[in-house]
Amino acid sequence: MKTLFVRNIHPETRESQLRELFSRCGTVRKLDLPLDIFTRRCRGVAMIDMEGHEARAAIAELDGVELNGQSIQVREERPRGKKKRGGRRR
């Protein structure tokens, strides 16, 4: 399972539009489209979970595609490593 990070999404974009677009490349397991709490419009980013080979196909096919007049950016989300804080020197 891979998580895709999608940026530069038009504020009027709906979850159904993203699900339909990414379903062309495979099964969308989970889609998280954060909304602004006051305007209820898209905040410009989304996280989408897909199987590995389907996620790679989505990156290749959909990165740079125009959706609602804006060119979206699709990248694989990399896990953030834990930063070591302080500690004792020896």
C-alpha cells in the first residue's frame, strides 16, 4: 500500500472528482481531502492510498494533468524519519 500526496488542487474540487480520476489507474483504497472549516472548500491537497503498482501508474499518468483548470502534482508520500533529539554524548 502506498500513499500518494496530491497538491495544487482547485478549491472547488470534490472528493468524487478525485476518486473518479484516480480510479482510472486502479482501486482507490482511501481518499482524504481536507476541507477548510469555514468555507467547506478544498484546502488544495489530498492523500490517496492505492496498491503499489497502481500508485506508480497513477504518478506516471496523472502528474501534471489538468483538473478544474489547475495542473495537479502527484507524488509518493515518504514516511518522515524520527529525528533524534539531544541525548547524552559519550
